[in-house]
Amino acid sequence: MPPYRLLLTLAAPVVALRLLREPDARAERLGGNGPADRPPGPLFWLHGASNGELASARGLIERILARLPDARLVVTCNTETGRALVAGWGLDRVAVRLAPLDYRPTLRRFLAAWRPDALILVESELWPNRIAEMARLGRPVLVVGARLSRKSAARWARLPGLIRPMLARVAFLSAQDAASRDRFIALGLDAPRAGPVVDLKSADLPATDADPAALARLAPLFPRAKTVLAASTHEGEERVVLAGFARAHATDPDLRLILAPRHPRRAPEIADEIARSGLAHAPRSTGELPGPDTPVYLADTMGEMALWYRRAGLTFVGGSLVDKGGHTPFEPAAHGSALLHGPHVANFARVFAALDAAGAAREVDGADAIAAALSSLDAEAQAAMAGRAREVIAELRAAGTGLDPILQELARLTGEPALATPASDESSAHG
């Protein structure tokens, strides 16, 4: 793949400059910060770009740990927020690092330290050198929850010298939808290596719960039927949500908004946006609690989403008012929160279509629609929506294949037959 290596060479000065500006990330980006001694037993490398991909893979991670008590994973991602998310899970036998750059020297340093038995790539994280180096070592590469849009497939089709050798080194690929599966095969994936369609986002959702002490402290401040959560919002969404909330709050001063941005580092600009809306707020990161005249709580921390879902009778799913594809409806629904979302839900199109059709979610396309929803959905309506959402999601999961096809293939490729057999306490551990 000479053209790709040429591109990496040309990009090297920019990469070097970025590493100079990010000293804390430098060691891991260069393949360092590995174990002094490789832990005994099976070790798997799982890579996901950021929060969404990693959250979707959590069920798979926990299944591996449950079925192989001596197994370990090193999880890599491209962002600091993704690393914080995985660290916040507190899973034993799971290490998390920023992903090594896709240069052969950095990858070989990483692989020499960890010596993974397999690489599991989540969604669309196809990195040519990463895949090639694992193949050089004779270690299988699996792609799970694979997604390939028509536009991305067209771009790859213009690079057959890059995509075909890369797909030839993939031992197993499970797409999240039939169209993606067909596109990968058209680009060169050997059809027998394309497994059943498994949508990681709906296959399994590990049970998560909030810290009981924190929940008890916040419960009096956030009456559930009067609290709306704006979850994982992106730039361009907070202004719309705040405008809608402000209109509803003007007629019902008891309403409360928990604003949890996708990237907490944006907290200063979001605080300015809240100030421009004329609403008082308290930031979670400082430990400040909102008073009776503080209707907005800026949840600018990581690892506390279960807490916010538990307090919100209504959740607006972020990434859907702007073209980000929308984030997960599964987590808020699992916590009994009713669902609002914008028009951009391509990441969960099938799920939101089913939820909307059943009256289990409501689409809002702007501030007026948000204000109307907040004013009209009382405690009874919220509970009814949440109940219907649980039913719809249960039906979707029952119709799916679950994670077993992936685990069975991982067992075959790595010679770990226990991966193909459910652990005795698996159903209760994972919900």
C-alpha cells in the first residue's frame, strides 16, 4: 500500500506538531505505556473511535470477560473522552489506552508489549497498517458492528489498491445492517468471512446504575417528572434546547434541565450559551448544586450518565438536531426515561422508526417543538412513553441474533472454545 505510506509520510510533520502540543498523550500515541510484562492468559485488543463505538462494544467486552475468567483486554480509542469513558466503567482485567498512530514502528512497539491474540475493530475503524501488522503476526482481525455508508463505499471504491488488500486480511466481519454487509463484499471482502448482521447497539446493553449516594443527594433537586435531560449534545444543539426549555420554563418554573454535552471540554462555551439564554446554571464539575432559582445544571463530567437518566423523566437524545446521526436511545429507555430526538438519527434509524411508530419517542425539530413537548408531557405521559419504549426495544432484541455469532467466531479464530459457551450467570449480569 505505497500510496497510504506516502500519505503517512507527508502527514508526519503535522502529527509531530500535534504530539508536541499533547505531551500527556504522546507516549500512548507512539505505542508506549504498555505493561512491563505481558499478562498471562488470553489478551484481546479492541479498538473503537470514541464514546459511541466503545459504548456499543461494552456488552461484547463484558461477555468476553465473563466467559474467559483469565482473559484481559486492552481497549484503545482516538479521544481522551473515550479513554475516560472506558476507565469509568471500572472493569477488572480491562486496560485502556489512546490508540497508537497507524505507523509501523509505533504499532510494532505496541504489539511487542501487549502481544494480543486478536484485534477487534468496532464499526468503521479500518486502519491499513494496524490490520497489516496483525496479519503479519498471524493474529486474526475481526470487524464488528461494521458500518459502511453508500458515500463511504464510493470513496473506497476509488482506492481498490488500498481497500482490497485490507479486506483480504480481515478474518471475520459482522455488519450492523445488510446494506453495509453487501458493500463490504462488493469492495472485496470474501463473502464467507461476512458473518450474520449484528447491531452491537441493540444486541446487548449491560446494566448500569447510578451511585446511590449521589442519587439521594440530587433526587430532591430534580423531581423526575419536571426534569429533562439533554444527553450528549453537540455544538449547535445547546442553543436550540435552551431556547425551547426557556419558553417552557417561563410558564412552568418548576421545570429543570440537565445539560450533558458529548464533550465536557466544551463546558466554557456552553456556559456562555446558557448565560445568553437568560437562565441561571450550576456546573457539576465544581461540585456546586443548583438552588431553587437555578433551573439548568451543566453536567460537565464523565461517567455519570446513569445518574442523569435516573433523574430525568424526559431525555432529549443529542446528535440529532445536527447531522451527527443521533446517539443511543437504549440507555435512557433502560432507565425509564421518555425520549425526544431530532430528525438526524441515521445511526439508529431502524430503532427510532420503530419507537416513533409506537408512540414511544417523539421527534422535535426545533425550539418550538421542544417547548411544546416539555409543556405537554406530564408524568403520566412520560411513563407511558417509557413503557412503550421498553416493549419496542425488547421486541427488536428478540428479533436479533445477539452477540453469540461474534463470540463463536472469536472462539474459533483464537482457539478459545469457552468463548462460545455462555457463562452461568451471564443473563443476570448483563440484563
